[in-house]
Amino acid sequence: MSFSSLHIFSLFLLLASLLALPHRTLAHGYIASVSIDGKSYKGNLPAESNTRHPSVVRQIRNTQPVKGVGNKDLACGSGATPASLIADAMPGNQVRFDWKGAGSTSWPHNAGPILTYMASCGSVSCDKFDASTARWFKIAELGKKPNGQWHMADVQAGQPVTVTIPSTLAPGNYLIRQELIALHIAMTLGGVEFYASCTQLRVGGSQTGRPAENDLVSFPGAYGERDPGLYVPGIYEPGFQYVIPGPRVARIANGGSGGGAPPAPTSAKASSTTVGAPSPTKAAPPADDEKPTKAPASSPLPSPAVKPSAPASPPAAVPTTAAASVPESRLTAPVKVCQKGRRLRAKTWASRTVKPVTTFSISLGGVATPTAAIVKRSRHHARHFVRSGLRGSH
């Protein structure tokens, strides 16, 4: 068999395989049931089955994927119509979604992210709310596991997808939207397939959390055709790193209070440092008069390091620079000195204050005065000053 014949034969086998599995490649799927805090609600079969029963899950037209990032059916699925029932829920409740393929077979796809959003219906009951006007905030996302396998492969194996309603969410009417994005042919531009479903809730409680304004998106509008999580030409190459599309997980989903609150960690893991919290700073040292000192009570006051060249102040004044090293009690308590001691200190202070000077004359008022006379006069005034001060202290 020639190369061209072998090539044609291989293509024939491939086409035959695709035609033999129409329910797997062309039919796709929907949400068969939803469980909220353990209470199960049956979903509606797609409208093409000509069956409809009371449900909290909005019914889609068929199991075909939504194509194109600008498609209005991105909100709640292909031709989705409001459901007749509303499920009661509470902040922190777990919601479990059970996805099936057409004809209640297993979900057909195993590559792509699983995203969950919520939107407020406002004051309108969600069974009357137009989802095309909703503003959505993301509460959960799943992509690849650490081992490189997709979480969607677990859905294909029959496992449900479980998410948690934000624990601080304010009461009200909400839609919860889960979306499976199939990437098996997204290596070509526009090949990505969207499968979305909306469930109608009435959330109770007394919490006050609301999503921040910059966490809200619209469908269509949240995705771009060339977003790295939607156009993935290298999806089957070794070492491929996937980027989940859409907005970040809203801060309220991580336990924050949402709008009006300080920014919180965007990762699902709790952070040990609060943002915006001020970094720790060292406390300012205490003032000098607050510092404890260990100087012995009997130690004398320090003598001046530099001898003054002229009379400055009475010796009773304590230098302010010694306050840091002298206990406060020593600065305020009176020091008792005998009369003889006062006179001795006065003489010592006067002798240190004025010393004999070598012979020269100083002109005072144009008249030369011998330095010896100045020295004698200075000593006389110094003694008189000290004695006056001592008498005044009694």
C-alpha cells in the first residue's frame, strides 16, 4: 500500500470513529441535579426532550455548547429560561452540581476549567430576573491538579462539583452559575466550548458582605477570544501551563466583606499578613526622665568637665545634662551641708573662678588699670556674691 493510500485509509478510520460516537462528540451535556446543604433538587432535561417539571435549575434549549465570547447565551446556557422554583440557602452552605451527558450518560469532556459565579437578582425574585443584565462575581475555580490532570476528568468519571457559598454573603436573591469550558478543540481560534447553568437561590442569614465593584463582570463581556485560557494552541504540548480565564476569585469568597472593605488576599489560602496593615515598627525610646537609673545614692554629683572662664551661675544650680544619669530623688531632695562646709565651698569656687593673670594692663574707660587690682576686685565680688547667696538660702 502506497503512502498516499495509507494516509487516506487513516483518515477514513478517523471519520468512522467520530461517526460511531455521535453522543460523545456532538451531544455534550447539562446539569442533572443540584444539592444545597444536603437537600437535592432535580434539574430539567434540555427543552429538546419536550419535558419540563418544577425545578430550581434554569432549563436550557439543548445540550449543544455555546460558541463565541460575545454570545448572549453565555450567561446561563443555550437558550436558558427561568425556573419555577427558588432554593433556600445560607452563607457557608455547600452546593453540589451533578453534570451529565446527553441521554444521562457521563459527561463527555475531560480537558478544561470549572468556574463558578454568583450574581444578585436585586429586589426581583430570581424566577423573574433577566440574567443578561446580571453582574457576576467569581466564587470558585478549578483548572489542573498538581499532577497535571484536569479536575474536569473527575466530572467525566461521574464525580459532582462542590462549591461553598461565601460565608459573609449578605441575604438576598442570587443566581449561582457554574460553567464548564471544554478545550479539546481550543487549539484553534474560536474552538473553545462553553457550558453554563444557572440555579436560583434565596440566601438568608444576617451577614453584610457584598462583592467589590472591581470583582464584578458581565456575560458576555468577561472573556476575550484570545484570552490565554480560551485559545490554547499548545494545550497538548509537554509542560503546558494553563491560565484560568475570567476575573480573579472575588475577595468575598475568601472570607472578606467585599465592597467597602480593605483589600484581602486573592488566593484561596489564608494569608498571615493583612494588606494595608501597617508593618511593625519599633517603639520610640522613653524620655530621659522615664529611664530607670542604677547610680548609687552616695555617688557625688559629677564635676564640670571644663572649668568656666568667668562666673556663670550659683553652685546650687544642677547642670541639666546630668539629669539622665542622676536619680530624680537626688535632683529634688535638699542637700544638708554645715555652715563651715558652705564657706569652704565658697572659697574653693571663688579660687577656681578667678586666677592670677600674668602682668598686663586692661583699658577701662580709656584708663589703664593694673591686672592685680582687677583680680583683687574680682575675688572680693565673688566672695560677696557667694556669701549673699548663702545667707539668702537660710
